[in-house]
Amino acid sequence: MPKFFNEMYLDGATDVRDHYREFERWLSSQSNKTIDRKRAEADLIFRRVGITFAVYGNEAGTERVIPFDIIPRMITAAEWTQMQAGLVQRVRALNMFIHDIYHDQNIVKAGIVPPEQIFRNAQYRPEMQGISVASDIYAHIAGVDIVRAGEGEFYVLEDNLRVPSGVSYMLEDRKMMMRLFPELFAKYPVAPVAHYPDMLLDNLRSVAPVGVTDPTVVVMTPGMYNSAYFEHAFLAQQMGVELVEGQDLFVNDNHVYMRTTRGPKRVDVIYRRIDDDYLDPLAFRSDSTLGVPGLLSVYRAGRVTLANAIGTGVADDKSIYPFVPDMIRFYLSEEPILNNVPTYQCRKPSDLSYVLANLPQLVVKEVHGAGGYGMLVGPASTTAEIEAFRARIIAKPEGYIAQPTLALSTCPTFVESGIAPRHLDLRPFVLSGKTISMVPGGLTRVALQEGSLVVNSSQGGGTKDTWILEN
């Protein structure tokens, strides 16, 4: 049986890590009745406030509350300092990579990334070739998924650069913990996260088109039936900006305007939570009713900023992920601070042979997949599931990557049977504008099913408050 790094206990059961000692003493003094009452209160408040997400294809009901666990995940100041440096380094290189592939393509000319991996990628947007974007920033908001394995080393599992979600749950989890257990925050120097909306707004305003001194920022949503609609509305409200849908915007005289009760108002920065394909029916999907006709032409003229930029998806595709350490060396002349998970690219004959021979031990992912869908977790799969997935890989090897089944770290979590270790990951949110910044923490997602390594909310995962300790 594999040995998992336990975030709270040195020996996985009784010997408490130094930074958890005070919490463990507090927890042991709480009655089961008190804890059950607090957990029920949290669930009730989340439902009342409407902190839900939609599950597509779920006939039992589309709206769910993401389960919230009251045992926080703690990270020491020293661990966070290293992780933060690695995240800044990684996101800087990714932004340079996206700029490069839409301009000089030096990384392709140097033979580091094969051209077909970019130009045949479903997320590559030829319409962006040669376009200058504000401050050369493409991924203004990045959600980088971090896992802990081995003896506690941090690894990057994937980069989310299109429309990364989850930050609202990070903020609401903290508010919930402070409401339920204010006494804990007197015992621990927990770094604050509540200023994220202010930081996000400052970041968006900093990348306004040239010459705009007082930019108008909006959050653009596909509408209330989107799985992350709560987050769209939450962030707009927290930043004090308008939440708009495509029908609320229009293009005139090569600018974007918002319809208001006082007449048209020019829009300078759009934090869009809509995929590229639906942004402009004149440029992409002609059947899209979610976008703004003519938006791409205004964007090409540099008269509106889109965050994130069109075409960023090519850099968070799982087929590009294996090249990120080389990007860091190529663009920054530095060694990566955070390591990738070892990855087999099924498009390579030697890697494909290894993957097919070892499917029961590997995690296999579709290169365009997301949300925990389109993947095989070998050790948790039946022989029939493995053989069905084998046929899919053989039919389209370039569509898959594979990784070792990591012994993901665990943290004590309240489940039906009591407190038990469950696997988790972390998604910090990195903001790129005039500078690169982030709040100390991120969204900790936890797999609530025993033995499960899939933390996604769509697959039954929950969340924890993430505490970065300031000393």
C-alpha cells in the first residue's frame, strides 16, 4: 500500500506537525455535537446565499452545493514563499510563450516545441497572429493546480489559463471559517485573502488599452445557466463593476459599448468568462448568441482588453504542459522552481508503448479534457474500463497523455464515518498585469470518496479553507 504524505500528522495518525499542534488541541476539545451543528450551519448558509455550481447532464438536479470541510489545510510561510516564487516564474514564462507563438515563434524555430503541437492545437487561434495586446499579457488570471506527493514535494499538475474558476469558493470558505470558528484566528497568524477582488480590479485596470486613464471594467458571463454563474456574479459585485451578457454589449465606431439606463457607456476591459468560440459570432462560431458581433475587430485594433486574451488555451492544453519547464529555461534562463509531474506523450511511439503496457498503474488524460472528465485512473478502474480506454488511445494516440499515479498528500477530513484522511490539491490564483501578484492561498479541493484521487467538484469533490501561516 503506498505511503501518503499527511499534511497534519508526521506518522499519518498521532504525531502532529508543529504548525497543526494548536489546531489539533482545539479540535480534540470540541464535542461531536458541536462540530455536527457547525457543519450543518455551514451547509445551510451556503444554500441560502446560493453558493452553488451546475452539474451538466445530471438528471437529479442541476444545482449543488460544493461540500465544505471545516478542517483547514495549513501551509507554512516557508513553503508558501517557495511555491509563490515558482508560480510567478511559471506564469511569466507561459505569458512569454503565448506572446511568442503569436509573433516571432522563436521557441518553435529553436526546436523546443514541435510546430504541430501548436498550430494543429484546437485552442490555437490564427486570428491572434501578429496582434499586440496590452502589456503583452495574455493570461491575466491563471489558476495553477498544485499537488503534493512523495515526502511532501510540490508539483504542478496543470495550468488553467482560459477561464479558471474557483476563486469565489476560496473567498467564501474563508468567510465561513471566520464566522464559525473566530477563536481559531486568534490562535493562528493566517494570511488574509479577502482583498483578492480589489487586487483583481487593480490588475484589470492596469492592462487597459493605451491612453485610457479611467477604464470601465465589466465581467462578461454566458448567463445564469453556466456552472460558474455564482462566481461571475460574486466577483462583479465584489469588484463593484457591472455583470453583463453578450446582449448587453455592442460595437460601434470600433469601440465596445454597454447598454445602460443612461445611454451607451464605453467599455475598456472585459473580464470574460466565455470560451473563445462564443465571443464573436462574426469571427468564430456563427451560431453563438452569447458573444458580441464585431468584438474581435475592436480587440485587434487595441481598443478593448480581454482577460484572458483570445488564444490562451493553447498554453494550458495538456499536450503543451510537458514543455513548460523548457519554456522557463528558454525564456527566463532559469531552472524551474516547481516541477512538473513526469508525463508520457502518447503521440511518441516509445511513450505510447509504455503507456499501453502499464495502463493499470497510470492516470491517462485527454489533452483537451477538463473537470475530471475524459480520464482514466488505472488503479481505480476495472479491467473492462481499462480495455475500453486502451481502444480510445490506440485510435487517437495524439489525444492523450499519461502520468504516474501520484501518492497525493492527504489531510484529515470530516466524512460520514468521522475524521479520515482524504486526498487533496491546491489551486492558487496568479494575477498578471503591470506586475505578477497573488493572495496567499488558493482553493483547496478534496476528494471525499475514500481512495479517490479526483478532487473536481463535478466528480463529487469538496473544498477546504487554505491557511497560509505568516510566521
